[in-house]
Amino acid sequence: MVSRDTMLRVVERHFATDVAAVKAIEKRTTQNLASVAGGKAAQLRRFTYNPLLGRPAVTGFGPGLLCPSPQLVWRKATPAGMYHTGREHFGPDFLQETGYLFEEYIGRQLRLIPDADVVSEITYRVKRNELQSVDWIVVFDDLVLLVEVKSMMPTENARLGLQLESAETDSKLARAYRQVNSTSAQIDQRHPAFAGIPTDRPRQALIVTLEPSPLNRSPPPTPTCPISTCPTPTFRPRSSQPTKSNVW
């Protein structure tokens, strides 16, 4: 049981705001949008930050709280809501820790796939350099799947499709592409650290992001294997036995 006093403290600290604060955030958001290349069009405002995303309950309308969009109360408690709440209170360190947890979450989901071996990140050496593989390698009877996990969120330029969208999104995915290419190359070259990964079957890669990106960016010009990008997948156990890798 959660006491009433605890609930009220949480609401006051994380959910409630007042009209003055909402107006101030609205003004700042509009000004920031106008300063971005291509962002002066008034119709774009509906796709930018809504102050109620951060604080969905508003005081100043008599006793109690006003929730103009009740569904945003639930969103505040979702991973996307906690991502921004944690960044606000703890700074960049919180985002780094979120990335580690997100990586482990994806690994737990991958291990639900029947008849597949799931290998976690492999540390290997090339000359004097210590490197890491992709986060997860899933070995099916007919496929080797390289999975790189990125807790990236789309920037405002990406959500609005503005001038810097491509550059910002590609920069966030560049390291993931490098991880996939280097891991695939080491498997092909039979590096001792990857001796347990078969080379006799097709190989594909999946980059999993925390939130959907408005545009799936194309992989690098010379990928070592086919690469796809997707938001957090949902795995549903099947009552019937899946046929090898078609669980994807």
C-alpha cells in the first residue's frame, strides 16, 4: 500500500505545475523553435514539446488538480516519461545508466526466443586495442543476428523533419553501424573470441532504439551485412512452435 502523503509528495514533485510555469515553458519552446532553421512555420508548433508532457497536472483552478490530457498522466510513468524526468533531476549520468538497463531488457527479451542461442557482448583485442562487439548475437539454425541496442531518443529536428534531421539522426546511429561492421568483420576473419559464432549461414543486423525514429536512416554505404533499425520490439510467446528465425 502507498500512503496518501507519499502519493501527494510524488504528485507535487513530478506531476504538478501551475499556469505561470506552463506559459513560461510555452513561450520558451516557441522562441526556440523560431530560432531553428525552417522552424518558423506556425503549424509546426503542434509537433514540438508540450509542457503537459513533463507536468500533466495543473494547479490554480480551485481545489484539486486539472488534467487537460489525462492520458499524459500515464505517459509520465512510462520509460519515455521516466527518461526525461531522470535527465531533469540527475543529468547525463542517468541516461547512461538507462542505456545499460535498456540493453539488459532487450537481452531478456531475446532469450525468450525458443531454439536460439543468445550470446552477450564479446570483448576482444585487435593488436593493443581492447574492443567490444555488438550487444547481443542471436544464433538461429538458419541465421546469425547481430543486435546493437541504443537508448536514443529522436531530437526535435528529427520529429519535425527539419534541416538538421538527417545529420543528427545519422550521428546517433553512426557508432551502432561501426559496431555491427566491426563485429561482422571479426566473425568473417575467424577471430578467436568469435570462434563460437558460426559462419555457415546468412548474417543480418538489427539496431534497436528506445523510441521510434520518424525516419529510418539508411545503413552506411558499405555494410558488411544487411542492417535494419527498429524501436523496442515486443515479443509474444507463441502457442505453436515457431519455425527457426521466423519469430522475428
